[in-house]
Amino acid sequence: MQKYQAKIDLALFIPVVGLMLGVTLMTVILPLNEPDPRAAYTSWGIALLMLLSTIFCAQCFLATHYLIDGKALIVHAGPLYKNRKIDIASIRKITKTRTFISAPAPSLDRLEIFYNKFDSIVISPKDKTAFITDLLKLNPAIEVA
């Protein structure tokens, strides 16, 4: 089993997590000046919800990885994308892309993998060359564009 960490673009990570932390900080500061106790409790609840959302988002960035296990490519991206398996024999083509579509790829330096007849997935392994080489060893018919 070969594990490939995902490449993380700070240009994506810092704005997303920074914005969420900024909003969380604002929701913490607001209840400190709130004279009404019920409004303060509501503000603290929103702050807690924002903090949990920020942790969830950061974990989606940091927990993304890809495994080549036997004859399967396994994509794991936090709690949203748990162990999606793709049969390596079904992979037809790999292309480089910089698409903005939502994907288990915390970087804009991405690969799009086409498999089966109409399926594709966008990922961003840190070491793309080794990743593609290992896939080609298992399926030399993959077209790399």
C-alpha cells in the first residue's frame, strides 16, 4: 500500500480558514459587550458552532490523502470523502488541471482522473510524478495528457 499526501495550497487554506476564524472571533467578541444574558448565550452558541465549522473545514484540508492499495485507488478527504475506491484497471486517462470545482483536492495544482465510461475525480497529490508512475505500473494503458 502506497500513501500519497495531498498538496495543500496556502492560497486556498489561509483565506478559507482565516475567514472562518475571523467570523468566529467576531462572534466571541460580540457577546462580551451584550447586556442581555439570552442574547449573550445565543452569541456564544453561534461562536461555538463557528469554531466547530472551522475545525471541520481545516480537517478536510489536512486529512486528505490518496492510497494505492493493490488494484484500487482510495481517495480519503476528511469526513466527507471516506475511502472512495476506484479500480485502477478502469482508469482511462489522467490530465493536469487547475479547475475550481469542488473536489477532494486542497490545491489548485490538480490531476483529473477519468475512469469507467463517464466518471472522473479531481485530486492533488503532493508528488504527482511518483503517483502517476505507480498508477502506470498497475495499468500501463492509462493515457497521461
